[in-house]
Amino acid sequence: MKLRLNLILLALCLMTLGTGCVQEKLVIPVATVTGKIVVPPAKNPLGVHITVAGKSGVSTYVNETGAFKLEFREPGRYLLICRGQNYDVDFVWVEAVLEETVDVGNISLNEKIVGEAKWIATIVDFPDATGFKIKSLDPKWATDTVDMYDDGTHDDKVANDGIYTTRVQNIYTGSQLYTIVWTKDGETHEEKKDPHQEFERNGKSEIIIREADSKVARGTVTSALTGVNYSEVVLATKQGARKIFLDSDGHYAMTMEGNGKEYLVFRSPTFHIRAIPVDLTTIPIYDVPPVTLTAKGGGEAKFILIQNDFQTVVNPTVVADFTNWQPQALYDDATHGDEVKGDGVYTLLVTGVAPGYHKYAFNITATNQVRDPYQESGDSQYSILQVK
């Protein structure tokens, strides 16, 4: 009888253990990180990918509102890389704490610019690196390898933080295959796929270079002159890369590229040059307020240099044959013919110049001389301006 009782008790114990009634549930603590991607108005954040530097297995996509959530098994400081096909790459640091939820808040991503691309590389992903380069594979650029920077320039946010950045302009739109080259003390090492790539094709990292959206700036010019045929007036933008002539009544409709602030530059032998800002950020058709052109006076020469047309502009000057090629300062202080102080449009109005055709050029830095992108005419070295 006693043996039977012991057997029954043993069976009950085994059943209890088998059903797990007395086992505790195993709980693995995690650190939760949340946030929200914010994109420009009327744009959709879907498709934005959040990856973690140095953690190839941890990533997520945002939902239709831009919200995301990541979970980490270990606490610590993590670098989140945010990128999408339509937006420039960006990043945010976060301190993750076990069994807590940390919200990084809103992360704003800028829409890609037509014909440009931004890259990020970090020493978190490549601990032995002391520098990085982007190497174009297909299509290849004229200079196929471009340096990345950690000095607060070239779109780099913070100098010496181990996050290297570069922005490349004037590249073919569409697919771009590339690789990351890391360097150590100036010596080139392995070429690697981008751990935060948008896509992968043929085993290579791929980024999509934004193509142009069709936008239009339209308006009319006027002047104090009567009976004017405005068809001689040239309207240009993008360093003179896009040009049209106005109609005889001064009307125009200019197809634009880009998504932001640009300048319309009006010029003719009869009128002084004038630059008008337009903002194409949110609207496909921009109605430009009427633009008044000023007729050239006898002996007058007016010069305009737009800072955004060049990567670096420092204390710009103009040199001309009528100044014996001595540099004359350009102004952005609402004097010397300048219209708006501090808008990045440098101007100089000169009087007492002999009538005729005069050669000139701009010094955008102490060592860099360029022709006027919006010149009336020019030769192989200088721009040419007609003075009445």
C-alpha cells in the first residue's frame, strides 16, 4: 500500500513538471527605442528604413505615419541611420535603457535634390578606419572616387564625431552603384558595401539619384521705357544652364528643376542684369510678381554674382579691362546697386565707364577666377559686357 502511494505521488510530480505549472516564464529584458520620421509636406514617409550602425541584424521600417520601434537586448548608446529612396540619409544617437522605452522624438529628413546624393559612413561600422571615400562603379564619375568629411563641411553635422559625410552634385539621375572605401592613416584598405545602403544590385550598393520634377516659373517684366520689344531679354537659371528668351510683351514661362530656392536672372544689352528669387519647395507653378528692369544709363556697368551658384565664395571681386584688372569688391549690403542685404546676391554698379564692349571676370576666392555664368557674351577667357 505504501509503495502504491509513493508511485502515485511520483506520477503527480512528473505531471506537474510536464505541464509547467510550477515553472516560471522566461522573460528577456529589452531596451525599446521609438521615434518618428518627419518628411516635407505632402510627402509620404513609407519606405524609410532605420538601420543601426554596428548592428547588422537590427533594423525596421517606419509605418504610414513615420513612426518606428526598435528593441535591443543590451543597453548602450546606438547610432540610428535613417534613409529612404526619396530622402537624404540622416542619423540620430540614442541612449537605450533596459526595460525602458526611450523616444528619440521627430527626425526630419530632407527630400533629395535633383542630380545630387548624400552619403554617410561611420567608424562604428568600420572601427579601424580613419577616413572614408565613395567610389562610383556604374555609372563612373569623371573623378570616380570622392572624399568624405568629418570636419563640419560637405553636409557633415559635427566635426570629429566619427561620422563622415559627403554630398556629390551634378551626377546622372537614376541608379548609381557605388562602394565605400575606408582608409587608415591615409592608406587605402578594403572596398565595402554600404551597411546602410538603399538597395543592392549585382552584389553592389545602390542609391537612386532623384530625377527632375517638372515645375514652372511664370511672369512678366516691365520697365520705364515705352514701345520696348522684350524679346531680346534672356532669362536664365542654374548658372546659365537653362535659358529662354522672353516674348515681345515681356511674358515668360520657364520650366524649372529642383526643389527649393533658385534665382531667375534677367539680362539684355538694353537693361541691367537683375536676379529674382523663386521658391519651388511646395508648388509646381510659381507666379512671379512683375519684375521691373532698369535701362542701362550711359557709362553704367552692373555686375551680379549669386553665391549659391558656386561651392565656395569668399570676399568676391570683379576684375575688368576698364579697372586695369584691379579687383573691385562686390557687395551684399544693400549698397552699390545691391537690392537686398545678406541674400547671397553680390552686386556692383560702376559709373563713368567708356562706351563699348568690356571684358571682365569674377574672383570668387583669392585663388579662383570664373567667368560670369549669366554673361551677355564672352570669349574663351572672359565675359563681355556692353556699356552704353
